[in-house]
Amino acid sequence: MQNETVKWSVSTIDDLVASSFSEIIQAQPAIEILLIGCGAFGKLIEPEIFINLKDAFVAVETMNTGAACRTFNVLIAEDRRVAAALIPVE
């Protein structure tokens, strides 16, 4: 499993577009779960983005960024193939 941190050019949930997740979709080994930390509050992502990730067999969970960090740590400890896309808390 590859551990990598990549700078993300997204600063708000409204900046998300389908191409924001191209590296997640193309990751090898494949990512099972994507946690999206939406900042201070959890929000839903656009249906098009959700569908693109689902079509790539990536489960998506959106939540506030603090919860995404905690959940990421638990899933990594369970040896799950997980990625976290985190938007800063302002």
C-alpha cells in the first residue's frame, strides 16, 4: 500500500469538480473508501461527482474535517485502502 500526501487545490466544498478526484480514481492499489472532510460542517457533494466515484468503485463519505481525520486514522489502523480529501476548517 502506498502512503502519500498530495497538495489539493480545493479550499471549499463548492470548488469540487469531478476532476478533483482523478488521482483517487486512478490510484493503484485501488482506493476502497474516500473520506471528504468538508471544513467545519459536513455537506453533500454534487451528484455528478458521487456518481463518478461510485462508477470507479470508490465508496464516498462526507463529514466535517475533524471527523474525517479521526475516521481516516481508524480505517488506516484496520489496513483499509482509504484516502482523505480534506478541506481546511476556517
